[in-house]
Amino acid sequence: MKPRPARRSLLLWCGALLVVSACKSAPEMDIARVERGSVEATVTGVNSGTVKAEQIAELAFGAVGRVKEVNVHLGQQVKKGEILAQIENGDLKSRLDVAAEELARAERLSKSQAASRSNVIQAQGTYDAAVTAYDKSLIRAPYDGIVAELNLEVGQLSQITAVIPLAPIRLVDVQPRYVRVEIDEVDLPKVRVGLPARIKILAVRREPFRATVRKVVPYVSTIREQDRTSEIELTVDSEGLMLPAGASADVEVVTSTKSSVLTVAPKAIFGRSQDRYVYRVVDSRLVKTPVAVGIAGFNATQILSGLSENDEVVLPSEKSELRDGLRISPKR
């Protein structure tokens, strides 16, 4: 049985009314409360920084020869002066031993006046030359360090070239590490030596390390003209851990801190420069309210004027455009 025309019109009218009512329902929005707390102003690197060692040495033989011994393995810690590798050098060692004996003999004869001092000088020169030749057949550790790269095998022919594609041995020192990072040129005046910082090195752990700015380079790089940067260096409190040189490091320098001030979530603030405002929630309606802000960090922004403690402000929403007077359903 078909509905009568009057009944059909009534049904259509009711349906339209329900649609209009649904469209006019107050959108649900997230709310942030103005609270008293601490806020930090920070400067972050334009990209990840790098963990650096104070000394990195690329070690090679000073003579041509076939590798006789490799006395270390990758990752081994070595002492200064330790012989890490050597090429076949039996003849050089014999020559050194003979030169040492001749020098000792010349010195004995000189003391007994059986030979002139010139014989000693000549023997000393021969000995020094033998020491230099023998040392070129060895790779010694120039300082206490860790073998970070090893490209040597017994029997391999060692050659002398102007450019070594792979260092036979790369040695990294065991001194405390530091971090080098680039900051935006506009942040250069904010950073100075001695400021505290936090550094995340995910190759070690997720929790940040404490750090201190140790150097600010007063120079702006123009290699990338659209992204001009300056370099800073930071000393890291590694808490006794040996940080891996070359690891990436996310840097956050704390340039200013304020305690017991009014703060609000940064994303609740709109506008730029001196024209900053929030949408305050009053009786479930939005009230556009001008504010003055102080220092700003990642988690909070200082409010200088325009808001009071416990005021509520709305956070941005992708579902509805914010405007003065809009009725909302606060989501707390």
C-alpha cells in the first residue's frame, strides 16, 4: 500500500529537519588547559649531528712488501707503540742489528780513544737510517685506540700510492667523544659556549645524554644557499659509555628556561609575530583572544598576557574550521 501524499510530505520534512539538525550539531574538539609550569627555549640541529673522535688515524706501511703479520683484529683496543702489522723485513732487521753493534763498538773505541769521534757520528748515521727503514716495515699505534677498520691480510702485497682507497688500518682514539652538528644561521646568536643540551644517540640508547656546548663556529656555510648553516660542537656526558664514532646524534640546545610561568600547548596558538591569538572556550563557544607569548619550546609556550591560569583553549581540528563564536563540544 503506497503512503498518501500528505504523509509522504511529512516524512520528507522530518528527514530534512533531522539532516539540518545533524549539520548544526556542535563539533567535538580537543581542549588544552592553561597551566603554570616550566618552559624551555631550544635550538635544534637542521639535521642529525655526528659523534666525533678527537683523533682518527689512517695507518699504512712506509715501504713496499708482502704482509708478514697482522697482530690485531677489528674492534681490538691497542696501546700506543704496539706493533699492529708488519711486512717481510728480515733483511731490514738484520741490517738494524748490525748497525746497532757497529754503533756500540764505535762508542767503546771512542771512549778508549782508539777511534775518532767521527767514527761514532758515521755509525750513528748508519744506525738511524737502519731504524727508519725498519720502522717503515711496521705499522705502530700512534696512541691508545680502537681498531675501527682493518683492510690487511697476511700475504697481501703492500704498495705505496699517492691515494689509498682503503686505509690498511684505521685507528680511533679512546678519549671522550664529542658531537658536531649544524644549526640554522638565524639561531647562531642564540647559542653560546657553556649552554646545556640534550643529545639522543639511538645507536647507544633511546634516552638522551646530557651535553654542553664547547665550541660555536662564527661562520655561515653557503654551500647550500637555500639552507645556510653554522657548526657547533658539544661535549657529551657519556656516563662511562664508549660512544661509537660516526653515529648520528639528534641535538637540542637549551638556550633559555623559565619556571613557574603560565604555559599552554604550542599548537593552540595561531598567528605570527606580534599578531598571536588563541580560541578560548567560554560556555562551549570559541572566543578569539589575542595573546602575548614569551619563550617557546617543543612541549609548551610561555603566555605573557591574554590568558589566566585554568583557562581552556581549543586545539586545531581537521574536522572543522575554527572561528569566533563557533559552538563546540569540548573533549577533555
